[in-house]
Amino acid sequence: MPLLEIKNLTLDLAFQGATARVVEDVSLQIDSGETVCLVGESGCGKSLTALSIARLVPTPPARYAGGQILVGGQDVLGMSRAELRRLRGRVVSYVFQEPTASLNPVFRVGSQIKESLRLHRPEAATDLEVSRLLKVVGISAPESRMRAYPHELSGGMQQRVMIAMALASQPSLLVADEPTTALDVTVQAQIFDLLRNLKQEFRMSLFLITHNLGVVRDLADRVAVMYAGQIVEHGPADAVLRKPRHPYTKALVNSVPKLGSSEQSLKVIPGQVPRLGAFPQGCRFHPRCGRVRPNCSVETPGLDEAQPNHQVRCPYWIRDAAGFDE
Ligand SMILES: Nc1ncnc2c1ncn2[C@@H]1O[C@H](COP(=O)(O)OP(=O)(O)OP(=O)(O)O)[C@@H](O)[C@H]1O
Ligand SMILES: [Mg+2]
């Protein structure tokens, strides 16, 4: 049984008097010990998908409009408050983008980690365990660091503390939502190294949202690409990155400058990110697609099998024997 199974998840969000379908028919699976990455432009629904795993999206304004989320075979959308409390922490833990938003500025970091232990593993709420967790996340001199207040630590250190708090409950699944966006590049690389080691050491499953395709290549077993609330491509990370099928995935991969090329900046994908609640008819990517055909504004493509375990929401690469390769 997979650790996590999201089946046809659909989420509506009420805003400004209207309702928008922000996540539509999203299916994903994470097995034990596996790392799955979710990528896509800002606002496409990645965080809402990730938060849904532990039913953390507030309802209202949101409404689960369809689908199922199974964690260890248990239906999250049908769980009682008590069951949800057990799920959050013990089974699924989160690391968010902004440590400053999640750490309480008035408490020492050690006591915040201890609080997390008290909640989930009360028998282990000791200085010794706090110090061990700080060491696990690569913080040296943990005995003195645990007495520090968050503002006395660098951004990278704060993010390590956040990860220690998430690990305190010994979760089976760690969900990391752009855990390094607020950090500089060197520190980002250190945090990703840490995640890679942790996942190996604890055989934890990792659901990672990131904009960094290099990290996807390094860490992910599988990758899902999201566009305007839908998954447009999903498959083994190396296959998707080496030979992307969907024109949007191609554009994303092409937006990363090749190592050693003279081009330094990311290429921008032309066109506007579709506005929430105003998704184009037919294929949602068609107004920005370099390969657009007359049918694309009419027919709504399904997510179809391109190769075994590799799905694409675009029928045309299949009809072209050679795909969309230039
Ligand atoms: N509380 C809210 N009220 C109104 N709109 C919201 C709310 N939360 C999310 N949204 C909207 O829902 C859509 C999906 O949001 P989500 O946070 O999942 O995007 P994302 O892919 O994580 O983006 P980013 O890369 O910027 O984090 C966005 O258009 C966002 O503006
Ligand atoms: Mg987000």
C-alpha cells in the first residue's frame, strides 16, 4: 500500500464573491522512502495540494469538492479531529518556506523543539533529545544553540531548527514547501544536502515543492508538473527532465540556463499566468503554447499515459511520432 495516495483531488476556493477551482483532479502517490517533487509556476496550486494532505486548508474559504486523500490507507477527508491530530505530526510533518513565520520569536529554539516533542513523543521531551535532533540537522554546539532565540540564528540555522521540529515527531512523510526560497544559494544547497541525508538515514518519504529543477534532478524519484490547478505531466524525474513531453514542462526545463552557457538568467515563459477562476477553455496552457493547434482551445486534454508510469496532458506529442522534439 502506498504511504500517500491522492486520488482526483479537487479543491474550490471562494474569494471576492466568486468560487474558483484551484486544484482540479490531482492524483499523486508516494511510496514509503520515496521522494516526489511538485513543480510549477507561482499560484498554480502547489501549496494547496500539499496542505491538503493533512487537511490543513481552511474550509471555508476552501471546499474539498471531490477526490480522496489516503494516508496509510486511511481517508484523511473523513477523519475526526482526534484522528487528524494524530496524523499531523506523527505521520505527516511540514517544513514551510519562512522560518520566521513559524518560529515563535519569544521562545528559545530548544524549548520550541521540546514543545514539538511533548506533543508527539512526550517520553522523549528532554534536553538530550533536543540536542540530538539539532545535531541531526547539522547544528554544531547544540547545547548552547538550543538556548538561542530565533533572531540570534541565521536564516539557514533557523530553517534547520524548523526541520528539527518537523523531525521531532518521527514522521513517515515530510512535506517541504519551498523550504529554501528565503535563503541564499550556498545555504540552499546545504539544506538540500541535509534533506537528502535525512531521507536516506530515516527512510522517510519526502514530498518536496521546489522551483529548482537541479534539486529535482538530484533528489526526486518522481516529479509532477502542475499548471493552473492541474497536473500536466508526471513521471520518473530523470525521464521528465531529460525528455519532457508536455510543452509547459519543456518550457520550464528550457528556462533553466545550461551549466557553462553564457546565458545567466532564467528564460521567462512568454505569456500571462492564467488568472484564478479565469482559466482558458480547452487546454489551459494553449494561449502560451508554442505548439498550439486549432483544437487546443476547444478540446480539454486528459492526463494520458505516454510511457509506462509517465503521463502527459497533451494529446499531440503522441500523435507526432517524434514527440515535440525540435
Ligand atoms: N486564502 C486564500 N485566499 C484567496 N486565494 C488563495 C488563498 N490561498 C491560495 N489562494 C490562491 O489559490 C491559488 C493556488 O495557491 P497556492 O498557494 O497553492 O499556489 P502555489 O503554487 O503554492 O504558488 P507559490 O509558488 O507562489 O507558492 C493561487 O492563485 C492563490 O492566489
Ligand atoms: Mg506555495
